[in-house]
Amino acid sequence: MGIIAWLVLGLLAGAIAKILLPGRDPGGLIGTTFIGIAGAFLGGWASSRFLDRPITTDFYDTATWISAIAGSLALLIAYRILFGHSRSRR
């Protein structure tokens, strides 16, 4: 997959992670989008590195989508833990 495909995958994985983990995020929509893109890269890297699952060139690979969503969820949870209470709630 090319870089544009990874960005689209990350955007969609971030949206799915946000649906699975609803609530108020400190970064808003743009922050969640960047977390989704970074999570897709992190999930793909972790899948290929630790699970011995090579990254395929097919955009519709189920394992790639699951690893991208899992990476997005992990980063979203970490982001909420680290920065969740840094802004004042109104």
C-alpha cells in the first residue's frame, strides 16, 4: 500500500476507534484523526514486528484493518490517560 492508502486507512481506523470508544477527547476531531493515522502505522508495525504478519499490499486485508483499529484504540486510550484532564471542563 502507498502512503495515501495508509492515510485513508488511518483516518477510517481512527473513526472506527472513536465509535468504539465514545466520549470527549482533549484533541477534538483533528487530534483524533492524527491519532487514528498514527495508530494505523503503529498497528501495522506491531503486527509485522511482533506477530510475524507481513504488511500486505492489499487495502482490504482483514488483519491489516484489525491491527490499524487496535493501534488507534491503543493510542486513543493512551492519549486520554495522559492528556484527558489537562483542559478545564466547562
